[in-house]
Amino acid sequence: GYAIVGGRLEKVIGGGLCQVSTTMYRAVFNAGLPIVERYGHTFIVNYYENILGFDATVFTPDVDFRWKNDLPTDIYMTTFTDTAAGKVTFTLWGQNDGRKATMEGPTITNRREPGSDVWQYDKTLARGQVVQMVYGRPGMDVTMYRILTKANGQVTRERFFTRYLPWEDFFLYGPGVTPPADANV
């Protein structure tokens, strides 16, 4: 599938895995389990923008999502995939130790508008074909907190920060197409 590589869309092995890592991140966050390593996306991706800053990207070799089981028992995970709807669901099963996780935010600051449209040539497209791959999104800083309350009443507040860059409208074009004069080609 597609991934963002050097500011361009490229088909790569494993492209699209971020939907899986984000879904797992949301399940782990809501379960109150320790998050060891998490990176937000560089740009706002449309299928994660229902809650800005609540995503986790993965990309080989160095960007990963990792979490820890701090329960005294195993955690079991079930997954359900609905390929027709493009959805994946994770359910975590483990011993309930009385913890409760809630979210505060997200809070948005430092909003930045995108620049000129980006047009990228794709020789595999039909003559005269144009495909809009990305509907631009502003850049912004997003902060959210996880409030974790343990059974003994102990409360911790964890900060999660994501800086999204502005992302321009992004088009692929085939042979015989001349991008607009003001486009970034």
C-alpha cells in the first residue's frame, strides 16, 4: 500500500500497517497499559482524524509502536477484520486490576495551513488520468493526556504530543496531463 516517503506517496511493502498500529494503540491506551514507544504520523491521515493525535505510526527500520503488559497474568488479544469496510478491531482480555483510563483533550495549537498542491507523475496511469490521493490538511500541534486511576486511588497523568506538518492536496497524473502552473511538481 501507500506510505509517505520523503514527502511523496510511494507504494511500499507494509504500506497501510499504520491502521493496525493505530487501532492497537487506541486499545492499549484505553486499557491503561504502559506505552513504551509511540510515534504520531507526520501528517494528519484522514482515517485517524476522528480524534486528532490518537494515532501510532510504524515504519521500518526505526519507527515502532510498543507497549507492555504490567498485569500479573497474560493478556489475550482478539482481532476482527472487515475488509469490505476497511476496518480492524482489537479486543484485549486480561485480569481486571481496577485501573481506569480516561482521555483529556486533544488540545490543538500552532495551526498552519498547507501550501500549493503537489502533482506527482505516475506512468502507470492512463493517458489524461488524474487521481487525487490526498485532500490537504493543516499542520498543527496536538496534545492529549491519559489520566490513569489505579484501584488504590493513585492517579497519573501522561502527556502525548504529536506535531503534524501541513499536507497539501496531492495528485497523481498520467501521460498527456500538464499540471497547473502554480503546482509543486
